[in-house]
Amino acid sequence: MDAFSAFELCHADGMGENEGVSTQSAVSLPSRWAGTARTLPPSLSSLNGPDGGVVDLPSDIAWSGRTRFDLSDRDQRYLFHMTVLTSAITTEHYTQWLNADLLRSDWARLRLPRVLRGLWQERFPELAAAVARSA
């Protein structure tokens, strides 16, 4: 099983917009991503995370599964980005752990939940342009 499939199996809930939730309960439950826009960094240039090496994420971000990632390994970097992007809850999580150049280079291949991808691309149109260029 490759890293992408492994991540999707571990994080199947919330990958789509209200997948597996009845229409009635979806109306009464807030989105998992409610409030995320308020915690996004002010600019991609404020993402000052590591640009290489082996990274150990803290348990408040990597609370389930792998915590150590070798950013030189493409599959591990994918898992690293997916973990930070789907688990971060503060602006500092993003600015401390994400690196702008690495995120830009990997953005198009990340299989993020639609709502989360939309929030990031609305705030940072250059990420949407990266997806369009890769298509």
C-alpha cells in the first residue's frame, strides 16, 4: 500500500464534504473546517517551517499515527503536508511547520478535502494557479 492510500484509509472521514452523513444531521452539525479560515496564515511567505531533513511533529498535530517525516522523501513529505494541513488548529501550527516553497511545489498533488483546499486556494490564489498549471 502506498503512502497516499495509507493516509486516505486513516483519514477517510472528512475527505469529502459531509460524506457518509445523512442530510438531516449534516444540516445540524457544523463543518469540520468551520473556523479554519481564521487560523490560516496571513501570507504564504509567513510559512517558515523546515525545508528539509527529518521532522518530528508534536502530538497536538500528529496525534494519530506517524510523527516523524523525512522531507527529502516524496511520500513522507506528502504525509507530512496532509497531517499538518488537516490537523493544525492554530496559525502558529501552519507558520512553524509548513514551508512555503515545499507547499507550493507539492500543492497540486495533495488530496485534501474539498472544503479545506477551497479555503486555502481562496486565501492564496497562487496555490489554485499551481493546480491549474499541473492539469
